[in-house]
Amino acid sequence: MSEPSKLCAYCLQAELTGEEKPEHPIPASLGSSLTVTTVCDPCNEWAGREIDKPFMEDPLLTERRSMVDQRDPRRGKKARRATSQILKGETADGDRITWDHDCKRPVMGSRIIEGEDGRTHIRAGSEEEAKRLLEIVRKRAAKEGKEAKVESLERGKFQPEITARISMRPEVWRREAAKIALAVGSEVYPADWRTSADAERLREWMNGRDKIADDGNAPPLIPDIEAEGHPFVLSDEHALFFMQCNDGITYLVVVLFGNMIFAVPVDTTGAGCSHPGVAA
């Protein structure tokens, strides 16, 4: 086997050439600037497709991105806000409601309803939108040789009651945490750490497996969310730091957006690392 320093931290098979593309432990789409050069290109691409992509699509992470308006910096002006799952929904009457981040209020979606009595009903969140839909109805009627007339008009405020749900996929967070730990650990620990039992278990978790577990599956990971107002870093920043607990196990603690925190063990031998903390 090649020297540990020349082996890819993710697969421990490919030999690094020094020409590899930088790997982002925390996805670049989250605005992370931290990179490592200890991952081969095939593993870099695989991790982006099989681990980072599902992580970016996780509802809990998407919700947090929406709350702080974090957008993929690689897309520039074309970057769109992440869609919130709890700031939209439907009322009992079937009206779609979304939260408008610009005006800071709920907005009712517009729709045209064809009634069983032959009448057309328009529901709109603003007078301008009602006029736009009315013009559509008039054009439709004209094509059929008919004329549309407004029989009644109602204006009023609404206070919609919406039931919202949010979910997360623990296995997706575990795989991402293991990937981050492998990448960062391969940079801050001596090269032979890559061939250690700790690193091997992280590889198992990165692939959704665990040889030690009775069922062979990696354990789930549920991030802790610190109360608003007590962030570790700013809401648009990330951080990583190592923490050794009383049991002698060293954990890599990952902080996303100031208050989303999860930890994964990187060393069970009590050895120290060369860089205890880093901005991500």
C-alpha cells in the first residue's frame, strides 16, 4: 500500500497526484470556502452527487437556508431563495398562502374557479391581481362568443390558519457529517490517521454502513438547534472545531448558520489535532 499521505481520505484506494480538484468538506453551495486536497477526483464527484446533493435537499436544511436567505453563491444573480416548507400552505377553502419576505406578510395565491352554476369566481390576494385574472376570464369568454360581467365584489382582510410540518432525514445528516469529518481529519491529523479504525468507521458511516452495529446500519444523526440569539457564529457563517470530552473521545463539531450544530467522533485514542478550530 502507498504511504498514507498519498491515499485518498474517502476511499483509501486511489493514490493522490497533487493535481486533484479542491474538495469542500461543507458544500460550496452553502457558501463554505474551506477546502482540502486529500480527496481524489472520482471520490470528489461521487461525494457531491451521492452525499452533498441529498443533504442540500433535506427539508430541515432547506428550511434554515430559507430563514437566513442563504443562496448558492456559485450561481450569482441567478441564485434563488430556498423554498420554505413552513411558510406556505393551504387554507381549509383551498387558498394557497405563502409568506412574502419582502413585505413581511402572508400573501394569498390567486386562482380562477369555475363554479357548477356556470359562474366564474376569482380569488386574488390584491386588486391588481384580481384585475389581471378578470382580463383572462373576459378573453376566454370572448373566444366563446360570450361577455363576462362582474356581478359582485368582496374585499376584506384574512387571517389564514395553516398547518405546517417540517421533517429531516437523519441518515443524510450522518453521511454528510462523516464526510466532513474524514475530509477535515485528513488535514489536521497525522497522515496515518487515514488508515486508523476511527477513519475506517467514518468511511462506513459515509456509505450508510457500520460493521460494529448489530444491524449493519450507520446510526442516525439529529442536529441540535441552539436558541435564536445565542449563535456560535453569524447566521450566514459556518464553523468547525474539535472538542475532547471527559471520556477521551475527540469530536468534530460542525456549526451551520450560527446555530445548527452536530458532532461526530473522529478520534477515540486521545490524540490531539494540530488545528482545534477553523472558519468554514
